[in-house]
Amino acid sequence: MSNPSASLAGLSVLITGGGTGIGAAVAQQCVAAGARVALMGRRLAPLQAVAQPLGALAVAGDAADAADVRRALAQVRDAHGGIDVLVANAGGHGIGNALGTDDASWALSARLNLDTAFVCAREALPGLMERRGNIVILSSLAGHFAGPDAVGYVTMKHALIGLTRSLARDYGRHGVRANAVCPGWVRTDMADEQMAVLVQRHGLTGVDAAYDLVTRHVPLGRPATPDDVAQAVLFLASPQAAMVSGSALMVDGGASAVDLPTLAFAE
């Protein structure tokens, strides 16, 4: 569903990791809000599956590779005249604790989660300054708190909030806003894979039961949908958020409001 109060009419939006999950939902809602949308990802087929029904542009490329990003931005300029909004959504896993994470795994986590956002932001900034645009970076609840055995993911999601604030600090006087969105559990294919682990570990009846388990102490009592997160992205990207920069918006059903040491009193 579109958000009528957050219009992107006439704006050009580039979304990384746009072929699935949150990225696909952001693309759909941006188009519904009047934007011209381009999707970037490493696999062209999923991008095209999302882009074609929306009349959006699909660009294959690695968001952590500066040359690929420059090519994508050139295609967006040719098709849409420039870029007004960058949604840095590309990301990936960083599973394992410190002793279980070798150099290659650490570097991959940095590349998938942090380098993608940094390289895209750096390459897009000249155009964003020219058009007084903005950047929305997808971090996570893990950008504020540490889950178990996910040192790479937790570290990089924390770093994305630092990147957001640095961009907001350095480029605000150039007319560029930068904000982060921090979802908790979101029902996506990637999260479903993690739920399958819990199904096996705890002998649960299925993925729905696993989501119930992980949101047991979340005040709203459910995971987010990709559309829930996309609505937050849409607001931050829109002129309605003209005075919002350097923020990290929690989209976690209230999970970050829970005082963990008091949970025993709720049992």
C-alpha cells in the first residue's frame, strides 16, 4: 500500500538490493508515490522480475564495486536525468562469533553490509548535492544491540549508523540528508531461512511458530512485513522528512523499548 502523505512525485530513486524482500517493497511503494525507480543488484533476473511490472530500470552490478556503481549511476542519469534518493539496502549475513570468524568471512561481511552502502553513497554524492537529494541506509536492530554469534553482522550494522551520521554531518550544508532505518525481524526469504534453523532446533511446527518465538517479547507481538519497513523508508526519503537527518529510525515493533532484565517479571 502507498503512503499518500509521503509523495516522491517526480523524484529519481536508486535502490540497491532491490530484487527481493525489503528492496522490492521499497521499489513498489516508491513507484506508487510517484517516483522513477532504478534497481541495482548482482543478479539481473530477480531485479527484472520486480522492475518490469513497475516500469522501473534494472541494472546488474555489485554495489560494493565503484566501477559498477558508476555505470549504474550513468544509466540512471540517462534514463531519469539524475538521482534524488539513494536507498542503500544491499546487505548479507555475518554469522559466527569472533573465534569462529576467519579473515575471509569478516571481509565478506564488511563488503556485503558496509562497503555496499559506503561505495554507493560516495559515488552518488556529487549528484545528490547537485539535486539536494538524500540517502536512506538500511541498518538493523543489530545496529544498536548484539545478537548471539553474529559478530560480523552486528559490527557492520553498527558501522552503518556511524556512516549515516557522518554523511549527515559532512553533507548537510550541501543540501543532502542521510538517515538510517533499523528493522527488527522482517518476514523475508532470508529471515525464513533463519526461522527454519529454529524450527529444527526447537522442534517447532513451522516457520510461523518460529516467528512467534522470536517476537514473544516484542510489544507488538509480530515481525514486520517488508511493506512496514518500506513505509519508513518512504517517509525518510520524502520531502515530509525535510528536517530529519542523521537519525536511526527503529522499525522493530517496540523491541528496543523492552528492558531485558525485567523480562522475568512478565513470565
